Amino acid sequence: MKMKKIRLRGYGQLNGVVIINKELELEDNVAQSFFGGKREDVITATLAIHYPGVIINPRQISAQNIEIKKKNEKRQKSKSVFEGKLIFLPFRVIWKLLKWLTND
């Protein structure tokens, strides 16, 4: 299920100017209805719910379609149990040899 974000912007009237700035997160097929043949009806019905009583002209309301980007999940490298020890193994062996040779 693909989700899209719709941003509605414009102006309405209710005892003065009302700024309309609304972002909605909708499914892809529902979001496409904001750009179809019944565009004005869909915008009017949506804004009637979110801005009750505000008189709007749906031709003055812009609708932008924004795709939602998924956050990159941090991928952790799987480390083996011996990875850290194998890297330092030669140094440990050399150190023990040096200690043994110097009779420390």
C-alpha cells in the first residue's frame, strides 16, 4: 500500500480571511481523486470537514502531490564472534613473544 501526502493551500472566507494550509496523508488511489475530473467536489468536501463554515472557491485552492520518503534504516554489519580477536591476534602473539624473550 503506497501512501502519498497531499498539501492543500489557498484562502477562504469566514468573518475575514482564513488561510488554508493542510497536509493530508492518504492512500495512492484516494490521493489521485484530488487531480481527477471531480477535483473541485473532492476539495470542497475535504475542506468542509477540516474547515467547517469556511466559504471557499475550489478553483482557488491548489493541491500538491508529495510522495512520502521512507527513512533509511540503519544497517548493521553482522560481526562474527572472532572478528575483533583475529585482527589483533598477530599483535598479541608478538607481544607475548617479546615478553618471553625479555624474561619480563
